[in-house]
Amino acid sequence: MPGTSTPSASSRTRRVLAVIALATAVVTAVLAFALGRGTAGTAAPATVSTPEAQEPANPELLALARRDADDPLALGSPDAPVVLIEYSDFQCPFCGRFARETKPDLVRDYVDKGILRIEWRNFPVFGAESDQAARAGWAAGQQNRFWQFHDEAYAEPRRRNAGDFSEDNLLAMARKAGVEDLARFEKDMASEAAHQAVTRDSEEGYGIGVTSTPAFLINGRPVLGAQPTDVFTGIIDEAAEQARQQEDGDE
């Protein structure tokens, strides 16, 4: 009809993701409030939604998996049936919780068995130290030590924008992570290539409606906040089964 138009698929996706983004912000605000009320060095249990409440897989989100065999910021086979994309900030306490409490189980039970691939996206949202840490992680990846740096950065809760991610401390983390050429690490961290890589990841996240961390996509299905490990395993199992059924149907 004159004066009307049919929304494009990308417009519909943006509207859906705007709702997802709002949900993420609410979950993060609740979790941040709970953390603030917890005792020092601890966090209150996360208030999270169940897998049934999550948005279904979206083909446009599914296509964001890069599956680059040479990506140093990824774990697992490029051909794994399930890809988990993680948008995270090294200063985010709940990203740290996921890194310490959930990721090791996912690596052991799914990545090491060829079922899951984890692709990291730098999504610095807490200021200059977050951006600096993101570039440091990318620089460590240039020497194939990103995940060692990741584990060192998240080894313990750290203060936000209080110098814990200063250049000197990032250099110390890189040294502990086994980065051999520290002069190259410093050069890479300050490079335009690092800036562009972090910007690419951030723009991807903002482009699909991510506004806070951690945020995940599991085969195109959004998972929001620091959810319990069994939430992740349930969605991964379901995605792996769907991938198997699709493969069987294609034969």
C-alpha cells in the first residue's frame, strides 16, 4: 500500500536485539547491585533467566561466527558444530566469574571433545583501562598467548579503573602468561592494528545490540549475563543435537 513499507530482515533483527539489549542491561544492573551488597571478594548468586526464556537462534547472529583457523583469540576446532561467541571486558567482574567458574568446564567437556568452539570478542565498556587491557590481550594473541593472558587477567577479582590494568601491570600479566617478546608485546599493544581489532569487535557487538558484559551467542542464540554453568551446558547440548540432526538431514 502507498505510504507503507515492509520491514527488512535486518530491521526486524535490530528490533529483536534492542529487546535483548534492554534485558542485558537489566540483568547486569541487578547483578551489579547484588555484587555491591556481597562481602568483600564475593558476589551474591546471579539472578538469571532459564534457557527456555532465551531468544531462539537467529540466522544473522549465527553467521557472526568467524571460524578462522588462524584466530588466536579462539579455542577449539573451526569445524566444531557449536560456536560460542563471548563479548567481554577484562574489568567486568562477572566476565571474570565466567572465566574462572564456567569456561574450564566448557573447555574440558566440549572444546576438547570437538563439540564447541569459543570465539572471544573484545568489548571494553568500562573506560580507558578496559580498552588498554583489550589491546593487551590482542597483543598477547600475536604471540599465541591470548588465552594464557586471559586466564592471568581473570585469575582474581581486580579493581576497576584503579590501576590494576595499568601498562606496567599488563606487562607483568603478559610475562606471567608466557609472552616471550615483551618489547614486541608493548609495540603491538600500542599499534593501530590493535586499535582496529578491538574496534571491529566492539562495533560488531554494538551492531547487534550488546550494551553490557558478559554477553554470549551460542549458535546464534543469545545468552545474557553470568549464568550458571548448567545453563550453558544445556544450550550447548541442544545446539549440538540440532547440528547433528541438520547434518543427518543434509546427507
